Amino acid sequence: MKDVKGKVAFITGGASGMGLGMARAFSDAGMKIMIADIEAGPAQRAVDELKARGHDAACLQVDVTNLEAMQAAAKKTVGHFGKVHVLCNNAGIAVGGKSETASMRNWHWVMDVNLWGVVHGLQAFVPLILAHGEGGHVVNTASMAGIYGVRGTGPYNASKFAVVGMTETMMAEHRKSGLGVSLLCPGVVNTNLSSSVRNRPEQYGGAVTGEKGATIGSLAAGLNPDIVGKLVLEAILDDQPYIFTDPALRNLVELRNKRLMAGYDWADKAKALEGAVQSSAVSG
Ligand SMILES: NC(=O)c1ccc[n+]([C@@H]2O[C@H](COP(=O)([O-])OP(=O)(O)OC[C@H]3O[C@@H](n4cnc5c(N)ncnc54)[C@H](O)[C@@H]3O)[C@@H](O)[C@H]2O)c1
């Protein structure tokens, strides 16, 4: 998108952290903002702040794990602002733990919010964005933990790798559709993510603090989330596919690529593949 002034953004998890940073940056650029969050109080406070700065904003209490609720939110957003141009699938939660020992309820919670929440956002909003023909942009928030297997957070990483795969597929599919697609892979950002359990519904164990191994460490030394908001706006205007927030983490991507290539070097010499006939017909 070359010009966002007057355009409408729907931001999940917009009441806190990076979502709020996006809401601030987008509204400063003249966009109208719909904040969607499971936490009604902080969402309303965010709207009050944006309005006090002279911006056009509203909020909806929505749980991204619920497809019908997201579809209803899409309808309400169009009813309120007329259209939606930018979708930020940003709401997320973090749990700690290894894949083999994390509690199953935390496994389900993290996948329901971080993966299915993004799927629901895409299903509810992308057809609406494509239909109005004015162009638009989707920003899916993954993580560096969706690019590199960070130790101690197996279920979280799995949810973020899924978002990376889905978003890269959309990049390939929407090259000519007028829909920009970006993947946000933050490093450490100073948000409320470490206290995600505050939003854990009863069915996944409730908002029990102090659950052993279930939370992630402090993010207090991380980047200011308002900077991430400005970075995301810049990426939308530049139609930039990959948004990395910490250039110092480039080495993780290089390390992973090196390991992947070592897998090919091994396959080149593997006895079982000698002389094998293959189609090699995978298009990117
Ligand atoms: N903070 C970091 O270091 C970091 C790093 C990489 C990726 N991320 C990702 O960034 C995204 C934003 O998180 P943040 O760090 O700003 O944390 P945050 O906790 O400050 O903000 C997340 C927001 O999502 C909302 N939310 C949680 N569950 C929800 C649900 N079911 N439905 C709707 N809203 C819900 C929360 O109420 C909160 O307002 C997440 O997807 C997270 O995984 C964060």
C-alpha cells in the first residue's frame, strides 16, 4: 500500500504490546483503527488514548479462537468504518515447556490462539479486503521462534512455525492479487507477553499464576513495542514481506539455513537415494 491515510486497520491483540504500538503508529499516519482484544478494559483505554490524540478508533471484545466471533467482528467493523484494508493478526500468547512434557491443555491453548486465531482472522477478513478492490495488506505476527527452534518453548514454536508456513504460502499466492502480505518475526520485545496466563480461559486451566514451567521469562530488556508499530507501518508502505525487529538475530537464520543445507549435502551422498528417479515438481 502506497498510501494508508483514511484506510481502516483491524488489529487483534491491539490493547497491549506490539498491537497497541501498531494502533498508535497507524493512527498517527491517518488510519482508522479497530482494536480487537479479549481484554475489554485495556482495549477501551487504548481507544480513549487514540481518540484523545484526535484519531478515529473503536474497539471490540473478541476472542480470536472463536471463528464466529471473528466473523461477527468483521461485520461490525465494516458496519462502523465501511471497509477494512489492513488486517494485523497479532493476538498471541506464550507458554513455556518442551513438546514432550508441556501440559496438553497448554498445547491446545497456544495452538488455538496463535495458529487458529490467525486462520480465523484470514477467513473473516481477507475475502472482504479482496472484494472492495482498493488493495490491502495482511500482517501475521509470528516470532523468531517461528524461524528457529528456540529451546524450552516447543508448543509456542510449533504455533509460530505454522504461522510462518501459512504466511509464506500466502506471499506466493497473492503476488498479483493486490493484497500485500507480511510476516512479523519479532525478537525480544518489552510487552505483557510473559503474563499471558492472565488471559487463559478455564477450559485450558484458567488464569493460574505461578504454574511451574508454563510461562516464559521476563521481556523487560526487550525493544519498545511502539518502535515495532512504526516498523510495521514502514513495512506495509514498502510492501516488505519479512519484518525482523532485531538485526542481531540474523545469525539464527544463517545457522538454520546452514543446518538445512548440511541436510542436502548428506542427501547428496546417501546410498538410498543413489540413482532414484524423482519429480522435483514443487513450485514456490
Ligand atoms: N514480546 C515478544 O518478545 C514477542 C516476540 C515474538 C513474538 N511475539 C508475538 O507478538 C504478538 C503480540 O504479543 P505481545 O508481545 O505484544 O504481548 P501482549 O501480551 O502485550 O499483547 C498480546 C495481546 O493479545 C491479546 N490476546 C491474548 N489472547 C487473545 C485472544 N484469545 N483473543 C484476542 N486477543 C487476545 C492480549 O489481551 C493482549 O492484549 C503475539 O503473537 C506474540 O506471540 C512477541
